Amino acid sequence: MADNYLGRKMEEYLARPASDRNPRKPLATLGRLLLKNRSHRGYDSRFIVREDQLRRIIEVNTRIPSAQNRQVLRFRPVLSDEAPAILAGIRLGGALPDLHLPLPGTEPNAFIIICSTVAEDRYVDIDLGISAQSMLLQATEIGLNGLCIGSFDRDRIRHEFRLPFEPLLILAIGRGIEKIELIPAGSGDSLAYYRRNGTHYVPKLRTEELIISR
């Protein structure tokens, strides 16, 4: 009886239209994450990033490479109640100074300050790049967006947040609201990002431009 029951249920399932079956959620492949992992300079102010979300993003650093395995980076999560202290000293979109980004009402409300326990050197910078990209990919996987901010007053941020280590980079985290498109570029083309009709365009060199011929 049990075998007949299971057989009937399988036949009923296979007879249903494919659209009625429970489709599997698309895998969060690296290719999909890389396409979605764009630098957002405008965010949904109604969405408040939670502490557990920032912790989950920071947690990727327990699983990524580190030069000589020194693991010198440390991270200070900044939630919405402290966000104004960072917003006062940053400006987004350095290549679009006339826009004065972020636009009022689209500011990010969460950040991650990345610090180093040792003096900055080439190995720290390598770790910094791996860490920042990994955290932004993790943010993308959980439905958020982000942006690397390298231009800020390090002394002010260190004093404001009583950081025991030198801050190197700030990640803005939130739910992006911008429309961003990649466009192919050649070696002689301008690589400056720009905006047109509400869309943010980012030129990216084609694969053939990146490969050194034998």
C-alpha cells in the first residue's frame, strides 16, 4: 500500500505543469553575486540594517585568506544611532562632485570601520582588499548592498569612535536603490563612471584587454 501511495503521488507531481511545482531558488553563484555587488551611493532610508546582519558580514573574515595568516584586521560595526558621526565626514561619488552624493534622504545608515592592529604595509593592503570584497559579497548574498569609502579623516574617525587601532577603510552597508549597469570598455576608452537618465554606468575593460598576450 505504501508503495502504491508513493507511486501515485509521484505521478500526480509529474503530471502537474512545471510552473506549479516548487521551483528551486537560484543558486547564489559567484558570477551572480559579482554582477549584483555594485557600489551603491544611494540607499533606502526606511530600511534599518540590524546588528546581526553586520555581524554576519564581518564573520566572513574568519574564513578568508590572510597574508602570513597574521589576521591583523579588526572591525567596528556602526549602526543607525552612530551613523551621523560618519556621514558628517564623508562624501560619496568622487567622480561626480556636482551631484553632492549621497542625495538627501538616501544616506546609508550602517557602516563597518576596518582597522589594522599593525602599521599599514603591502600585506595589510592585500588583506584589506580581500576582506572588503568578501564582506561586500556577503552583504549582497543576504540582500544588502555596500560601498568602499577610502577618503575620510582617519584621525577624526579614530577619535570619534575611540578606536584602539588605525582605521583604513569604511564600508557603507544598506539596501541600495540605484540602477547600476556595467558597460564594456576598450583600453583607450574613459573608465570614469557617470550617470545618465537616472542610471549609473560603470565602464569595465573587456577580457581581451586584461590578458597579456604570449
